Amino acid sequence: MKIRKAVSALAVSVLACTGIVLSAPMAHAETASWIAGSTSCPTQLMLTWDANLSGSTITATNCAGAATTAVGSLVPYGWNDVISSFRSYSSQNQWAFQDENYLGAVFTIGSGVYIADLKSNPLGSGTWNDQITSFEAR
């Protein structure tokens, strides 16, 4: 696993069911990014804190060859309701959810889709900007 960081304090969690390792900075203010899995594995989904794929980044990869890479809650990593843009690298659909454990409103991310700013995607009376709490990638 390769971890890009600007700080030394990291929280680490192993998701045995998906075969990935998540490493995350404790707070966005630390200006670090985190990577799920390894950079030598196929990237499925990149989620970023700021618009235009900038700021801290989550990169979901699938090294174990699992059918699904999923994170049921971004809350423990300090990433609840902060995602502003994403890019899909998968050839299949992926899903972002408004609530933990794949609940609430669902944003279907088509294969190869890039959305520079989630403010342009409606969610009820608001937008999807800063609303993602869990995701599933295939």
C-alpha cells in the first residue's frame, strides 16, 4: 500500500470483505490525501473534497479482485458530506449514497463519468455537493 501524506497522524481501517485497506488523514485541514488499496491496482473511483478533482482525494481500487469495492460509511475518516467532485474509471456503474450503509438518496455514477462540481447535480431542493456518506464501486 502506498500512502501519500503531508502529516504523520493517520487512521487506518481494514475492510476484509472487499480486500482493500483505507488510510485516511484525520482532518481535511491537514491537506493530506488518502488511497484505498494500492496504486498498482485498477482504479475504480476517485472522489475529491473540492470541485474540479482538487483538494484531498479518495481513490478506490480493487486489488483483491472482489466483485464490489464498498465503503459503508465515510464518517470515521472525516469524509462525511464533504465530496464535491468525482471521476469514474470503471466500465460499470457505481453508486454514491447520501446516508451511511448505502441508504438514503442514490447518485448513479455511469462508467467513465467525470463530474467537476456536484453543485450542478440536483438532490431534492439542494444539490449533491457535500452530501455523499457511502459508496459502492464495481
